[in-house]
Amino acid sequence: MTQDFIIGFGRQAIELSLMMALPMLGVGLGIGVVVSIIQAATQIQDVTLTFIPKLVCMFVALLLAMPWLMERMITFTREVFINIPTYIR
């Protein structure tokens, strides 16, 4: 194993982690902005007003993205297991 291989492998793992978190974080950001605009317009400042919609929408986004997330995880894991003989050389 070379230093370049280890850096590349770590980069792939970090990229996969970020890509998997992106759908939920994007939905949370979008819903947070919309709720904040509504709160600013109505002068209602309640913490649960932002938390509950974000939680529900992020859960729905997770359910909708789950097949894609699982496919990405399985592909990455399969490539790691298939290439183990190459890694130990």
C-alpha cells in the first residue's frame, strides 16, 4: 500500500459519506429557511416550530433516498472486498 493509495481510499470514503448525507442536509436546510421566513413574517419565535417540520421532512427524505443510499453503500463495500487482494500487495 502506498501513501497515494491510502489518501485516495480515504478521499473516496469521505466523498461517499458526504454524498450520502447530502439529501437529508439539503432538505433540512430548505425546510429551515422556509420555516424561518414564515417565523419572521408572523413574529412567532418557537423552537419546536423549526424542529418538528425539519425532523419529519428529513425522515421522509431518508425514506425516499434509502434505495439510492443502499446502492451506493453496497457498491463501495463490494469494490473494497473485491479489491482486498490488490490492497495487500
